[in-house]
Amino acid sequence: MAPLNATEATPLVKEGNNEEEENMKKLKAYQPWAFFVTFGGYFMAHFSRKCYSTVKQQLQEIAGYSPLILSEMDTVFMGTYAAGNIISGKLGDTFNPTTVLAIGLFGSGICLLLINVSLWFDFLSFSMTLGNFFILAVYFVFGFFQSTGGPVGTAVMGNWFCDKKSIESRGLIFGLWTCHQYCGDVTAALCTAFVLGAGFDYWWALLIPAVTNFAWGVLTMRLIADPADAGIITPEVRIRMEKFKAKQAAGGPAVDEGPAPITYAAALRIPMAASYAFAFGFFKLTNYVLFFWLPYFLGKHFDPVTANLIASLYSVGMMPGGVIVGYVSDLFGGRRASVIGVFMSCLFVFLFVFSLKSEELSAGPLLVMLGIMGILVGGPNNIISSAVAADLSSHPTVRGNNKSLGTVTGLINGCGSITASIGLLAVGPLQSAFGWGSVWLFLMACTFAGTSLMASKIKDELFPSDGDSSEVEANLAV
């Protein structure tokens, strides 16, 4: 309704509202492109690393790679990938995220190309020692390049999906976005199957992802990492501008140089950031044990085809897991810790059944159980490393600073990978000394430990104080 003192010159809609609507239209128009490019970047990371694992047999039988060097390649990659997550997140917050993402893609492509060069010219035939050193050196660097997609891609997603509606649907959005890893893994398997089935040399399975990484790197260079760079005033930018005006009034700098990147110490001081990082480590360890050891365990009781089919149901279940946890947590007002707690409690029960009956179950019940377990494990893992990280970077202590999400995500992913890698060392000795029942009990302990680290957050979500309620409202405010 127009004001009583309105004249013909009085605008029916305030100019500020027009500007806000225009900013929102521009933001919404670019969101699908930002989703697509960052999704594809992380897709390429999984496509690259999975293609290598699909031709391990050919690398051993044709190229002469020993089982030891193949194992060392995995170990070196895991180590640098874990450390790289922590470093890449910080780099993405310090420098242009688009540049960091593109460097990761170009670097991954170069590493795969160098592996191909070593195969074409048969480096191992010249010198086994130097050949192995070259391969391990390449994979050492490869882990760092591969680590950029997660934390930096999540940061770019957080920059663009910052409006009220996107925040309310953050779990679903990031749940769908984290499907990139499974799409990449499946595509890698299909690519290798096509290469080998068509009679091409196996190294094409490494050359194809190298080329696609280069191509996607060129596309990524065109991505705008921050709405502010496109002249779009988002709620976060508005908060930053208000903070700058307050500093100016207090005699601060006259030029807005943007927010300073958050430090590791400041990231860990965000409430629950450290707890989530270590909780994610226990959950990721559970995932790694099931992912890497299930085919071995099932191979003791079934033929290889049946064992791999049953084990694949676990991976299939992980894909919808993130979408389900994200969507359900959105329905409950972003109470992600509570939903994750329910999922992990259900997993605890399934692992207990496994500890008693895993070696007696037939193929049918195992298919059902592992499919459900994939959902229960995949959901929390996917959401903690994406939507939860975005929630943490939206905490009132860092609001208005868009240079925090990469660091937070990198810390969570890096700490998770380090914890999981160390924990994997216990699986072999446990099953050798005490049988598979002890492994499932070990995973039950990991599930309990990870959930316990989130206990205070679950309590706050279920029984919020006035301060907690106002914090939730602040995060959803436009």
C-alpha cells in the first residue's frame, strides 16, 4: 500500500529494494554455473585418481610395477593429499580461489601425463631405482594437486549459495554437490572398461583423464569465485561493508582491501570446528575400512564376482546418503549434528550385528545391510566436509569474512584423512590376531568416539538456549 503522503513522483517500490532484487537475480542466475564448474572440478579429481587404480593389474603385469611400488604410490598419495587439504584450503582463502582450482587441475593433468611418459619410454628398464623414484616423486606432487578440489571448491560454493533460501536448503544443495566423487569413480571404471574392451593400450585410461583435467582447468579459469567480483552485493558483502564503515569511523583504513584470510588458530577457535574435524576423522576411518577391506573380507566367503558385487552395494549406498542427511537436516532447521548422530547410532547397531553374524550371513542379507550401511556412513561423511563446514564458516564470529570456508573445510578434510590413515594401520593386525569380529568392534568404537565428539552440539540443537536460537536466526538472516 502506498504511503498517505505519496505523490505521483513517489516510487511505489523503494530504490534500495530494486537494487536488492537485481542483486538477487544476478546471484541466482550464476549459481547453476558455479555449481556445475566446481562439481566438474572435483569430479575430475576422482576421475583421475580412480583411473589409476583401475589399471593396477596392467601396471604390474605389463609395465613391471612391483606390488611394493603400487602400495608406496598409495601411501605417498594419501600422505600428501591429507596435508594438501589443509594447505589448499588456506591458499584458496589467501589467493584467488579460481586460480588455485585451475592450478590443481592443470597440475593433476601434468602428473598423469608424466606417468604416461614413464610408461611410453619404459623408465624402469633404464634403472629400477631411478624409475621408482620418478614415479613416487610424481605421485607425491599429485596428492597436493588433487587436494585443491574439496576445500577450495566448497569455498566457492559457499560464496555463491549465500542467500536465505540457499542457506535453508544448504544440506540438500551440498548433498547433491558431493555426488561428484561417486560420479567420477563410476566414470573412471566405465572409461577403463571402454579402453580395455576396445583393445586400446591400457595407458589411454591415464591419458584421457589427463586431457580432461587440462580442458576443465581452462573452463575453471573463467569461473568467478566471489559474487562481489561480479558487482553483486550479497548479505555477506553487506556485513563486510558495515564492518569497514565502523573501522573507518574509528580512524581505520580509507580503502577496503577486503577481509583478511582467517588463520588456522582462528578457524579452530570457531565453536565445534575442532570437534567436527576429529569426529570426521573417526567417521572417515570407518568409511575407509569398509571401502578398502570389504572385498577382501567377502572374498573369504564368496567367489570374486559375487564378493565385488556385494561390496559395490556399499559404494552405491553412499551416493544418496549425503542427499538424505542434507535434506533431512534442512527439514529440521539445519540441525545437522542431531541427524548425523541418529545415522551413526543406527550404524553402531549394524556394526554390532556384523560383529556377531558377518561370517554367517548369506549374499541377500549382506546386500541389504551393506547398501543401508553405505547410506549411514556416506551421509555424515559427505555433509560434514561440505554443508557443516559452510555452517561453521557462517558463525557470527567470522560472518562477513568470505575467506574462512576454504581453511575450515581444509582443516576438517585434512585432519580426517590423517586420522583415518593412521587408524587403517590397526586393521590388518586386528583381524590377524583376533578375527574379523574385532575389526567390527573397532569400528563401533570409532563410531561411538566420533559421535561423542559432537555430543555438546547435539545437546545444543535439541535443547537450544536463547543464545543458540539467535545464532541460528543470524545465520539465516539476509
